[in-house]
Amino acid sequence: MAYWLMKSEPDAFSIDDLSAADQAPWDGVRNYQARNFMREMRPGDHFLFYHSSCQPPGLAGIGEIVSAPYPDSTALDPQNPYHDPKASTERLPWMAVDVRFERKFPALLALADIRQLAGLEELPLLQKGNRLSVMPITSEQWAILTTAAQA
């Protein structure tokens, strides 16, 4: 099993939206490095759901990957906010996975608080210039973050 951190803007798709849906596609990722990470995802992997572009940003809960990666057809839909005019049915570079709600944290673990936790010096989220929406995390980082979020 692998662990991931996946970001979403809460006004677009929040932990509460995932909870209400129980299961949903995680699509709209338009960065090649993040897409490459998604290609590594497998059913049974877990992820930390991170609310981004809000005040304060932070960890909101946990979800599970429930499908293998598959082509993200939202790139082909001109009405979709994640439409990619360069994509075609023959060349569809983007990936999606289906995710399932697992649990919401009692309170958001804010980015400022994450920065104060020992043992997260190598956490991709905290690296300068890293704005990826999907990133792997280690089992040690997972343990530190989930323990702090449930405290």
C-alpha cells in the first residue's frame, strides 16, 4: 500500500463533497508530474485530503483509492473547467482515479501547524516551489500527519 497527499480547492471539491458522494472520480489533474504519480496509484492506497487555495489551507481528512488509474475524459469536454484543447481520443495524456471517503478529521490541520511538526522536513508539501496537487508521502510522514490531525 502507498500513501498520497491530494489537494483540492474546497469550493470546487471538498472533503464534505466526497463524504456526501461516498465515492467520486478524482479528475482534472493537468500537471505531468502529478499525472505520473497518479499512474502509480493502486486500489487500497490511502490519501490525505488537503484543502488548498483557502484560508487556512490544510489537511481535512482521509480517502482511499478504489480504482486503477484510467484516462481522464474531462479533458475532452469543452464545457469542463479542466478541458485540454490539445487532448484527443487518440492522445489523452491525463489520468483519473476513483476515490472513496474514509473519514474527516475533527478539525483542519492547518499548513502552519504542519510546518511545526518534527519529522516532516522532507515532506513534498513543505518543499519550496512544490505546487503539485498529487504527491507521494512516506508511511512515516503518514503516521506523523494522521496522529497530529486526530489529536
